[in-house]
Amino acid sequence: MIDKTINVGKIMTTNVITLHPEDTMDKVKVIFDTNSIHHIPIVEDNKVVGIISKTDYLKLLHSFTLFKTTKSDSYNAAIMRSLLVSEVMTKQVAKLNLTDSVETAVGFFRENLFHALPVVTTEGNLVGIITTYDLLNFAFSEPMLLG
């Protein structure tokens, strides 16, 4: 049986790649191109002020040019260099507290169809991120299934 009362702090990803609201969208591209992640928390003074998903980034990228032309890639690159993360990020971000239970996280994911939630301290400082992948790893890890 899986212990649903375990804190998200025990299963979250702690090595979180973040950006600042004043960074440009070309940094988002580099992060998504070089890391196997799908969400980037946007942080200012260690507080989460937004989030960008890979899906949102790709929608934005593909909305600029309707047809693939020789100039469309350079046009998109120029736009990404000029757009600020703060102009694109989702500003209303649900967060979990470090001491919230895995059951609480599952409830957030089910109700809102989220795929990632930043995890913060009681002071609101970012300490990790929990994803549906983290929950699957937790739910199907060998020691948890024994019992």
C-alpha cells in the first residue's frame, strides 16, 4: 500500500532550473533544447512569480509563422530574443507547500490537469518542483509496492 501522507518534499525534484522574469525567451529555448524538462518556474527573489511550460513555448513559437520559409527561422529567433519571459509566463501559479502530502498533490493534478507544481517553503521560497512523473516514480517504486 502506498503511503499518501508522505510529504511532497520527499519525492520532489530539487535540482530546479529557473529563469528570471526579465530573461528573454531565447533562454527558454536553450533550456528546453538541452534539458529533459517540460516546465520552468520563473523566480524573482527566490519567490515563484510565474511558470512556462514547454507546450506553451511551442504554441508561441509556431504561432509566428504560418508557412515554413527560408526566413521564418530567423524571424522566430529575432522575436524570441526580444520577448521577455514576463510577457509570456503564466502568472497565476498554483504552488504546493513543502509539507503538503502526496495526496494533496494528486488532488491538484486531477482537478486542474496540471503536470507540474512548484514546491515552496512557508515563507514562499522555491525549494523544488513536483511533476506527474515524480508521482509515477513514487507510486511504482519497488519499496512502496511492498506492504
